[in-house]
Amino acid sequence: MIFNQIVTENYAIYNGDCIEIMPMIPAESIGLSIFSPPFAELYTYSDEIADMGNSKDYKEFFSAFQFLVNDLYRVMMQGRNVCVHCMDLPIQKGKEGYIGLRDFSNMIRECFENVGFIYHSRVTIWKDPVIEMQRTKALGLLHKQIKKDATMSRVGLPDYILVFRKDGERSNPVQCNISVDTWQKYASPVWHDINYSNTLNLNGSRDEKDEKHICPLQLDTIDRLITLYSNKGDTVLTPFAGIGSEIYQAILRGRNGIGIELKESYFNVAVKNCEKAVQSKNQLALFDDTKNQEEESNFENNSFQS
């Protein structure tokens, strides 16, 4: 069911369950998909029954997630990529009786390979372990644990971007015109320079009853993926739109966007953010037109004088 929708020339955003809305998207119409899925039971995003974040366990989560991946394979153009932001997840002693890590990224990989996607690449995004320690108070990151028993100490948890490719005939290859220096930076297996504060504004996205998680994907990360893996005019899809970060950046980069978001407050903010992107894009286009007109006028004047 679609609760609300905004469809424009540059983007379409739907308020509803991605499992129900994805079948409405035409086959092989998406040039790139970027998203950060719900981290299973780690965070509570909404009270909706359809929210994958409310799964009782990982088996239930991946049972629903597999439906999404099946449809992703259908809507992706041949030869194009899906980029999934994720991380390994902590196993809590209070829930499971021991402290450890769950290989969430590998579980996602298996879902994609089940339907025919090729596991193409993995980017590790560096995160500050001090900030993680201050935020989570994880036992393994505490300095006092080193002194007490270092066998329980661990390194910080990075973010990952998993890239999956739908194989097939590449009738519309991606032309990425970046410099050698830029490519060498992007080709690094670890991205050290992502600015974690460069995100869209969260104002208005949190409900009074919200308890926890609002963490939009960094615009730096999104911008690199759009630059690397899509052409201008392509459609970029995010089935978990949140406040619209992926669509926002796609618009600025001359792409179109489709976003699906279950939570109404996130949907409303996503629409506002995408409108801001359209306005920014139009202002830049107006500036370029004015600049070109001035250059043409100067050329004509100089030619006349000579």
C-alpha cells in the first residue's frame, strides 16, 4: 500500500513498504541502487509491523529482506550495481549469553548471491574507535579492559559498502571521467577520508515517541558511489530512503531518483530535502547559463572591436 507519494520530473518518493512497492517498478529500469538496510534487531526505527527493524530475530529479518533482493535483481539494468551500506553487529551478553560479533555483511552477501548477483567489491570505511567507545561503552574498546584481560579487547567496527553486480550485456556502460589521482583514492580498499558530519539535516524527522536510531548515510560516500557507478540521466533507487540522502545527491549529480520510505516523518523530510536539491541544481544551471551568455557576449564584443 502506498500511503503517500510525490512524483516529479527529477524524483519519485513513496511512503510505504518497499516489499509492496518494489513490484511496481519496471524491470531493468534502475541504473544504480544505494541503501543502508535496517540493522535487523539492533535499532528500532518505527512501530510499523512491516518495518524489518522490528524482526524478532535474524531469521525473520532475512526472510523479509530476501523478497527485496529478489525484486532488486529484477529492476536492475544488466551490468549495473547495487551498493549496500552495513557493518558487523555486536552480540550482546544480555540477549545471547556471550559477547561477540555477528557477520552481518556476510549474511547480506548470501542473500544477494542466492538470486544471481555477483559479489563485486567491498569498501571498508574507517571509523574512530574512540567515538564508538564513547557512544556504545563497548567492553572490548575500554582501556580498563586491556589492563584487566586483553583477550576481551577488540578493534573498532568500520562501516562497509558491499557492491553487487547484475551480470549481463552492458548496452549502456558507465563512463566515469575522473582523474587518475581521484581514481587511486577511490580504488583504495579503505576510505579514510569520509566526513561523518557531512549528512543531511535531521530536523523534523524525529517523532516524539522515537526512541533511537536516525543516522543518515554520509553524502561523501553516496557521492563517490554515484560518480563511480552511474551515468547522468540514470535512475538511482533506494528502498530505504530515510530522509532522502541518496536521492538528494543523485539529483545534484544529474541523475533521477526513486525512494521508498515506510516512516511518515522520514518521508516528509525526504521530500523537503529533494526539493532543496532540485532548487540547488536549478540555481547552478542558471549560473552556468548566465556565465556562458557573458562569455559569448565578451567574445562578440572583442570580435567586433577587432
